[in-house]
Amino acid sequence: MSGGTRGVALAALAASIVLSAAGQLGMKLGMRELHAIGGAHVAAADWAAAVPAASWTGLGLASYVASLLAWLLVLARYPLSYAYPLLGLSYVLVYVCATRWPVFGESATPLRTFGTLLVVAGVVLVSTTRADRTGGASPH
């Protein structure tokens, strides 16, 4: 991969990871808002109350679609066995955001934090692999 192509591929990979996490967080906020106003029991006169839920959910879905488009660029440039495990970083981002931002109100537990660190360790192991044993192309 040339320097320019590699830069595009890395940017697409980072975008896919971040946008995937943003999509999950947005959809969570939207569903939380919908639950707070009564979900399916919203009266016709209360549609204005559903606007924040619809907005967050729509933003989450749009982020997820953008993540998919970035992921397609990644698939064209990296071996799947290398790229797919790197998506685990989106789980790490979601966990960190959900436990650090008060709007989500989720608690970090030692066991969940340890599991998240295991995901990070797995990503590090995969990302330092130069090529698979079957002679696949190196992502570097």
C-alpha cells in the first residue's frame, strides 16, 4: 500500500470505529428519551416531546451508516482478519463514554473494566501482526 493509500485506509478505519461508537451512543440516548416519555404511549398531542428521541436516534443511525461506508473502504484495503478485530476499539469507546459521561449514568465495574482491557490487549496483538500464516497480505 502506498503512503497516500495507507493514510486513506487508516483514516477510514479510525472513522469506522469512532462513527460506530457514536452511532451506538446516539441510539442509546434516543431510546432513553423515548422510554422517558412513555415510548409507544405518546399521545398525538405529545409528538413534540418525541423530537429529542427521534433526533438522537436519527443521528445515531446516520453515524452508523457513515461507519458502514468507511468500513467498505477498509475492506477494500486491509485483510479482514486484521481489520475486523480492530472494530473492538468501538466497544472500548462506548464503554468509556457510557461510564464517564453523566448523561449515560452507567457505572464502571472492575470486571467490565478488566474485560475492556482484554479487548484492548487483543486489538494490540492483532494490530502488531504483520501477515497471517497463510501468506496473506500485510496490512502495513
